[in-house]
Amino acid sequence: MNYREYIKSPEWKERSRRFIDKAGHRCHRCGASGRGIILQSHHRHYGTLGCEMPSDVEILCIGCHRKADAERRSGRPSMGTGVE
């Protein structure tokens, strides 16, 4: 299964939901939470795709997720902490 298929799968959706729950429904970078804040699970790397551990993902609001993706594209290190 490729990345795009996996992200749409019920398995990933459930895993992502659990990661967001574990993070207390709060963005790891800016702390945003509450009604109207959409959170997403950002893969810090793709080495464990399909069997991610909490430290493999970072819970981010949409704005911080865009910044994290831009950092990845530019080669800068991630500023995130993961879902410890």
C-alpha cells in the first residue's frame, strides 16, 4: 500500500485519532486547541509507515502542519517534539 492509500485507510484514520486523543487535542507547536481547530497527525518520517509509534508523529494544526511540510522540503530539522 502506498502513502496516499494508507492515509485514506480506516487503519490510519483510527491510529491518527488515537494519537490526537493522546496529545490532548492540542497542537504540539503552537498549543492551539478547542472548537474550530483542526488537528492532523504529521509523520516526522516515513520509516515506520503503517506501524507508527507515538514518537513517529507530531500532532499539528493546519498552519503548523504546512510549516512542518515546508521545513521537510527545505531540509531544515523539525521543531516538533512528537507525542511522547
